Amino acid sequence: MKVTGIVAEYNPFHKGHAYHLAQAKKEAGADFVIVILSGPFVQRGECAITDKYTRAACALSQGADLVLELPVLYACASAEYFAAGAVRTLDRLGIVTHLAFGSETNDLQPMQSAARILASEPPEYKTYLKQELAQGQPYPAARQHALSSVAPKLCKNMPFHQPNFILGLEYCKALYQCGSAITPLIIRRVGSGYHELEKDETFSSASSIRAQLYSDSKADLAGQLPDACIAILENAWRESGPLYADDLSSFLHFALLNTENMDYTRYADVSKELSNRIRSRIWEYTSFVSFARLLKTKELTYSRICRCLVHILLGITKSDLKQAEDIDYVPYVRVLGVKKTAVSLLGSIKRHADTALITNPADGLAALHGIRRRMLELDCHAAHIQNSIVTAKYGQTVKNEFERRLLKW
């Protein structure tokens, strides 16, 4: 049996995603496709445009056989942690044969070679990295320069500025680090670039679609999203609508003011410098986005600051990340939805996985202990925060995590 894994946000699910999913299944000759989906918050440090169940339903409608949730601890972390959590989850399922990801290049061998350097960190690389950081370079840029210094020919044509390429590099690195037998598979990205905001006749980017919805929540998405996904979104937004970063503003402001002594260094990825900047600028706070821009420096990128602010909002600490690493990243496998024709896939996972399979969060909380329980609590808390944002913005109450049921498509 061949099973292809895909790591995704589907924020929202568009025709480019449908192409990627179909190609992943075709090129791997897969019998099943498993999607690991970010939950209420996404990797760039914002709330997802809609809830995880709606996005999971879109994935199931377009060919995914099983949708699992990526714990929020990884979903809203750096590319390194994001990839490590997702890849190790796929590996621990015991049945995944391929990992398919999109990238601006389909040349796998150089990517794998670069990933091995990043994973092994030879002395020469460490020296260059230390020098770059000492010069005030942000970590992503410092790492790129160090890698290019160690292997200039290898890195000559690598699109380090492209988020999909960076994630692909991290997936290969994570596969190498955990000694996984899963085969990486690149699906060449088509259509608009990741950050492009212009509407594309064939494949608009998720950024473009979100921008259209931001300016007009009833924007016509025909031709950009599969028809089934448009129907799913319209049904989900019958009495509400999309969410954006600034919808977090009042919730974040309260969390910042409610932190003891306004010392934020206990939270994941928050440096002493950033904590001091937050404390010194807190009285200028007007909104999530404007505050993140206010805090940005040469060393602190906008995306990292957004992730840090979400960590503060959700209460995700450095200790949480350290304890998650200590259990090799995978506390459990949370199932969001499954196709009725693929229920046998769950049976295979139960037989081969070496971690807990959770279909009901209440049962999971009763069975888990320590950091495993803590991570599931964070997932539920994140969902309830998103639900509260919907209520505050649209006046619509939402089912809590314990009232939700496993999607069967």
C-alpha cells in the first residue's frame, strides 16, 4: 500500500491546492493521501481565515482520504519546528511512503544535499553562521548565507526567498534527522507566487484570495476555488465570515497587559530584546498588525514577531517546545476527518502507529498526561480563542471542541 502525506494550511483551499493534491497522488501512485492540516492558527502568525473543520471538509472534497491536525505548538512556529512536527507525525504513523510538497524548483537532489548540511551542521557551517548572527542578520538570512558560503555551487540557483522552497528544505532536513524511510516528492508550483496578490486566471495564490475577501467578504471566487469548496465556505459563513490578523487585536492587547510584570521572555521564541520592545511600546498599541510592524527591526522579522505575539496570546512557552522535543515531537495523532471509503486507513494506523490516535478530544484529555495532555489542551484553547473571535466579530456562537464530531465524507 502506498500512502502519500501532505502538510498544508489550505487557507483557503484553492485550485492550486487541488492540482497539488491530485499530482501528489498520481506521481506517487498512491492508494491514499493523508493531509496534516494547521488548526486555528497558521505558520506566519495569524488566525486561519476559517476554522479547521471547514478547511478539512474542503480537503476531503478534493481527494484527501484522511485529515489530521498539526498541533498548534508546531502550526504557529518557525519553519523548522513546523516541518519537524509534521514530518515526525507522518513518520510515526508507520504507513506513509511519500511526502509531497510544493516548491518553485523540482530539483530534489540539491535540496536534499543542502538539507543534510543544515541537519549535520559541520564546523565550517557553524563558524559562518555565528559570524552572520554576530553581524545582526536575522536567523533565516544568516543560515542562508552560511550555507551558501559552505556550498556555493550547490546553493547558486536555490530560491531561498521563496517560502515553499524553505519549507521543502526543512521537510528534507526533518526526514534526514529522524532517519525516516519516507520518500520526498516535489510537485512543481504553478500559477501565482506565494505572496502575489494579483488575481490569476488559472491559479490564484491563497494570499490573493484572502486579499480579495478582505476588501469584500462576499467576493466572487468562482474559477479560483473548486466549486465544492466555494459551497463549503458559503455554508460555513452563512452567518459569519472570514477572519484576519487584526481580529485578534483586543484579545492580544488583553494578554499583553495581563502578563505578569510585562515580562514576555517565558513565551516561545520571545527574546529579551523583543520582550523589552513590547514593554516599551505597549502604550502605542492600536491593533495586532500595526503593533507587529512597530516592533519589527532588522534582526526581528515581521513573521517572527507575529508568531511571538500569537504565542503570548495562546500561552505557548519555551518550556512547552522543549518538552515536546523531549518526546520526539509527536504527542498524539488528532483526526479531523476521514472519507467513508478510507476508514480502513484508520485501522492500518491503529495497527502500525506508535502514538495515541485521538478522534475525540475529551477522551484524549482523559487518556493523556504531562506534555501530551498540555499540547492537546493548547489545541483546544486555540480553537476556543478562534471561536470567541468569530462571536466578537459576527455575533455568532460556535460549537466548542467538545461538541464537534469527526468529519466523515
